Amino acid sequence: MKTKLASGFILVAAIGFAGAALAHEMDLDQDGLYSYAEMLTEYSDLTQEDYDALDTNTDGAVDAEELAAAIDSGALPAME
């Protein structure tokens, strides 16, 4: 049981790391924020209205926390 549990944690961590790596690649200017144009590189069907809804703190950009929340809630699919 402990082996299965540990394996599950490793798998989840690996998937999280892969998603973080892809998100880092999406951040073309490496400012830690995802502009609408940057998000279109991964989510080509994203509309400006959808993007604005992801920006929950209304600062004009999607940050890593907002991106993770959107993926976790199913508002955006996980990055491949």
C-alpha cells in the first residue's frame, strides 16, 4: 500500500512539474505573467472574454496561481 501511495505522489508530482515546465515555456517574456497573446500559444480557442474571466484579481494578466486554479477547476484543460 505504501509503495502504491508513494508511486501516486511521484506521478502527480511529475505531471505537475511537466505542466509547470509548459507554463514556463508559454511565458515568452519570462515576466511570470501570461498575457492574452502568450496564452493563445497554448489555448488557441481562448477568447478575450475567457481570458478576462481567468484574471480573477483583475490586474490585466493571468499569473501562475490563476492559471493553476483555472486548470484545477476545469476552466482550462491541462497543458500537454
